[in-house]
Amino acid sequence: MDIEARGMELKEILESFKKELAEERSDRLNREGRILKQMDDHSSEIFGAIEKETSAREQISQGLQTRIETNEQLREQSQQELESKIQNEMSELKSMIEREKQERAMGDDEIIMALNRYTQQLQSSLSVISS
């Protein structure tokens, strides 16, 4: 009987180990399920945060691009206005220089005519004196 009792005892121990192993397996599967759910939840949160951040950065980028384009247009417009103003001032200066040239040429012509009259008068006077 000793062998039968020992066999029964070992059988009970084996059944106990099987039961504990099944419980441990069930607990492990439950823990794995909770861990996988937590990972899935965290993954969803992270992807949501990434999408939100990406959207915010795209909006900022578009806003900056719009500001850059606006500034470039304003700069181009200012440059054109400046070039037009410079062209107008250059035209005015050229016409002023041309008028000054004409006035000086007329003044020079008047001086030459006055000198010619003076020379003729002097020659007339010399010829009257020498005659």
C-alpha cells in the first residue's frame, strides 16, 4: 500500500502542479492582454499627438509661407516704386542739365557777339584815328 499511497500522493501533487500551471498561464495571458491594451492605448495617444503636432506645424508653415510671399510682393512693389522715382528724378536732372547747357551756350554766344562788337568798334576807332 505504501506504493499506492505514494502514487496517489504524487498524482495529487501532479494535479496540483497542473492546476497551478494552468492558473499561472491564465494570469500570464491576462497580464499580456492588459499590457497589449496599454501599449495600444499609448500608441493611439502618441499617434494622435503626432497628428495634432503635424497639423499645427503645417498651419504655422503655411502662415509663414504666406507672410514670406506677402513680404516679397511688398518688397518688389517698393523696389519698382523706388526705381520709378529714381527714373523720374534722373529725367528731371537731365532736362535741368540740358536747359543749363542751352542757357550757358546762349550766354557764351552773347559774350562772343559782344566781343565781336567791341572788336569792330575798336577797329573802327583805330581806323578813324589812323586816318
